[in-house]
Amino acid sequence: MNESRRSVVFRRSGRNRELKVLLLLLIPVLTMLIGCTSAIAQHTRTYFIAAVDLDWDYAPTGINQISGNAFGEGENVFVQSGKERIGKVYQKAAYREFTDGTFATMKAADPRWQHLGILGPVIRGEVGDTIQVTFKNMTSFPASMHPHGVFYRKDSEGTPYNDGTSGSDKADDAVPPGGTHTYTWEVRERSGPGPMDGSSVLWMYHSHPDEPKDTNTGLVGPLIVTRQGSANPDGSPKDVDREFVTLFTVFDENASHYLEQNIERFTGKPRRVLKKRLEDDDFRESNLMHAVNGYLYGNLPGLTMEQGERVRWYLISIGTEVDLHTPHWHGQTVLMAGMRTDMVELLPGSMKTVDMVPDAPGTWLYHCHVNDHIDAGMMALFTVTE
Ligand SMILES: [Cu+2]
């Protein structure tokens, strides 16, 4: 090898060494960068949700939309107000979404979600996301947000019990009237659809300081988790055209935080009612509101879809022994975990997801198949347009 060639080889190997050193130095920087981009890819979805008081009308159209007729004797058991009856309007509480942490402006209602009724707003997550909810309690009783399915630590469970925690781990348990708490929920793989599920699954959130009273008062809402890679930017599943959430429950207004207020505000003879309310079985029955999303006798608005659309229905039930519900769609069929049906079984706490491709146009009955619940008005209408 002549002199000049040797020096070229030497210079080359020197350069290789420099490159190797540079690469070694770059590895931690590159690792950090990759870590950062994957952290950015994981979305944090922020919500501002308050529990608010409202006067809720279980039948705002004032008639039985299933029969098309005025309310008669049967319906009036539940909807007629009087000297010793509250009627169809009750003070309740509901979760409502606000634009920011000042809680000054409620978010404008989205017509697609008009049917949610008393339910809280849809909270969404794609697997890999973090959900952050700033919650303000604008009611007059302690309330919280307890989620199902997502990963949370003790400061984001929203339930008070003897779990050995203290201090800031208790702040989420029961937010006092006027108080605020931020809940952080991770949407892990175990929160998303399983092998037999479609591209999204339903969970719910509800208040839990006094679970029976809180939910009878109205504090419950849906949480939908979409499989990683299957979500639109807003978190909705890409392979679905339209989503509906329906809650089947008998709201027991006798067990509401606001029973006394309701007696005082809406009955003609509040003092008499307050005195004998516990013994009066007819009064107690009149306060059992067999509702779909808080509506009786076909008063639930907005269940409208087009023929051939990919429609996903999310179904919830909460409550007690009477809350075994069997939602049944007329005119269409659905697929639930790969099985064909037109009726779904719900028990207190059930959360189910089914898919429908409506093929029969028209206005159709969507009702609970339990006889007693049909009589009490647990019925809605849905419309399939051509
Ligand atoms: Cu039912």
C-alpha cells in the first residue's frame, strides 16, 4: 500500500470512529424524542362537567305519543299533578357540559345528542388517551363522578368508603355543594373493546356519595371508549354513522334528594303530603317514573336515523330489583357480540352495545318488554328515513 492510500484508509477509519461516537451520543437524545412523540400521540381529552339542578319534565309534549292520545286514567297515575300528586315535572339533578373551567357557559346542545335527555354528556376516549374531567358540584348535596371501566387511582374514584386512604385521596369522594375536583382517568387497553366487541364499548359514570339517591336524582351519564386506531379525531368510531345512548330506569322520586322540595313546589297540599307521604302507597307509586332517558310514553325526542346507516346503540340500566329491562326494537334487528336479536336484557348496572343497520323505513316502537313497565310508559319511538 503506498503512502497516500494508507493515509486515506486511516482518515476513513478515523471518520467512522467519530460517527460511532456521535451515534452513541445521539441515542439518548433520539430515545427521548421518540418518547416525546408517543406521549404527544396519546391524547388528553379535557371536559368541564357540572352537576346542576333543573326542573325535569318527563313528558314535555303533554300527551301519550305512543297512542297519539291525551293522557287517560292509566297514564295519570304517573303524570297528573294535584293536591297530593307531584305530576310529571320534578326538580332533579343532571350532569351538564360547560365550555371551560369558569363554568359560566353551558356547551350548546348538539342535535345528534338531543335524545340523551336527563343523561350527562358523552365522555369519549380512544385506547391510549387520558380523560381529564374538571367537575363542579352546582347542586345542594354532595356529589361526585365515579367512572366504570377506565383506570383510576384513589384520587379519581369518586366514591367514599373505608379504603384506608386519606388527605387528597379523599377529595374526589364527595365534592361538596359549590366544590370542584379534577378527575384523571386513563383509557388503557383493558378499558377498550375486547376480542368479541365492535370498535367501541360503553361504560357509564355516575355520582356515588349516596349512589341510590344520587342516581335516582338523575346523576348518570355515558362514557364511550373506542379501540386504538379506530377513532375519528373526536373519539367516535370510524366505522359507525350514528350513535344512540338509552338509559332504562325507574327513577324512584321517593328516593330523590329533592323529594321534599318536589312536594313543596309541585303538590297542592304540601303539608298534608309531607305528613303522610310514607304511608300513602298511591303517592309513592305516582313517583315511580318508568323512563327512557327520563321520558315516558314516547316523549323521548331525536331517535332518527337513515335506512342503511351503520347505527350503534349503547344501552344502560341502573336502579333496583324492578330495573330488569328488556329494550325491544320493532321493525329492525341488531347484532350483539355477533349474535342476532331484536331485544336486549338489562339488569341494574348493565352496559351493552349493539349494532343495527336499519332496513325498514318508518316510525317504530322502542320499548321495554316488561309488561308492568309498558303500562307505566317505558316506551319511545324511533324513526328510520328512506
Ligand atoms: Cu323495563
